[in-house]
Amino acid sequence: MQIRKLAIPNVILIEPRVFGDDRGFFFESYNARAFELATGLAVDFVQDNHSRSMRGVLRGLHYQLPPHAQGKLVRVVQGEVFDVAVDIRRGSPTFGKWVGATLSADNKCQMWIPPGFAHGFLTVSESAEFLYKTTDYYAPESERCIAWNDPEIGIQWPIATAPLLSAKDAEGVVLRNAEVFP
Ligand SMILES: Cc1cn([C@H]2C[C@H](O)[C@@H](COP(=O)(O)OP(=O)(O)O[C@H]3O[C@@H](C)C(=O)[C@@H](O)[C@H]3O)O2)c(=O)[nH]c1=O
């Protein structure tokens, strides 16, 4: 397993060691000990989620406020997405900055998005299946959405046309007006 630090400390890209043979492949998709070594965190994942999206679907930018803040360990098992984390911890030196990475069934990379970050992704293949573990349970009353196209954040989404959004995501607010992490 290889760990790649991204431009924002604490957001980590994990590249697993994949064992290929005549039958196909094997890799450890989660190992608590290795995860703790990589992040320095002993997290308790309590929920696994799985979604499928068509090309051009953008989900995000989502987060849950404390006391239901979630860390997310995300990956793709079919297709390819461009995955993004935005630092929304007030007072952080990287507040409002974003990092992105391509996650795909081919590269098998995972992104660790700590609590205190908004998260979203764009499906860039025909379809994509997205799996993730979370450190807290779904709490819709704590859920918030920042606009995917907030010009002050300035995410360079790899898309030329308007993405497909849920009704909720079309109502996302700009970071300047959002309730963020204290
Ligand atoms: C996220 C979630 C949704 N749901 C339900 C609520 C709703 O009826 C349906 C679809 O929910 P959403 O439209 O919020 O799903 P989605 O837009 O895929 O939401 C996800 O987006 C990505 C970017 C994230 O970071 C995740 O944390 C999560 O917010 O599923 C749950 O029951 N449990 C959950 O944990």
C-alpha cells in the first residue's frame, strides 16, 4: 500500500498493493492497522455506502456538522470518478482550498476525507459504482451542501457541460454563506 499526500495535509490518497494472477486480482481494500499507520488515526467506521451514477452525475459537496461529522474512506469499483475534498475548517490555513484525484476501478485508489471537509465527485465514465466507509451514521438533520460550482472555491471539474445534480445539490450554498466547522 502506498500513501500519497495531497496538497491539503490530512487528505490522503491510498494506492493498495494489488496481487494479480491468472484468476484475476486480490487486494486488501481495508486494513485497520495499515490505515492507522498511514493516518495516525484509530477510526471507527460504522457505515458502508454504495452508490451508482451515470456519466455527468455530480454528487456534492456534502458534509455533516458535529456532533455527526463523518470521515469518509472512498473508492470506485466500477468506472471512474473525479473525487474532491474541500477544507471547511474555519481557521485552517487551507480553509476553502480543494484537492481532487481520479479514483477508478482500474487504479483502485482510495481517498481519505477527514471530518471537517466537504466531499463530492463527478462521474467521468459511462457509469460508476462508488463505495465508502464512514466514521459516523447518516444524520440528515446535520447534513449540509455547498455549491459544486462556488467560484470562490474554484474546483476544476473535468466537465464541459452542466453536470446532472439532485434537487438538493442544485440548492447548494456558497461556502461564504455555509455553516462550517468551528
Ligand atoms: C447518504 C445517505 C443517504 N440516504 C438516503 C437519503 C436519500 O433518500 C437517498 C439519497 O441520498 P443522497 O441524495 O444524499 O445521496 P448522495 O448524493 O449520494 O449523498 C452522498 O454524496 C457523497 C458525495 C457523500 O459525500 C456522501 O456522504 C453522501 O452525502 O439515500 C441514506 O439512507 N443513508 C445515507 O447515509
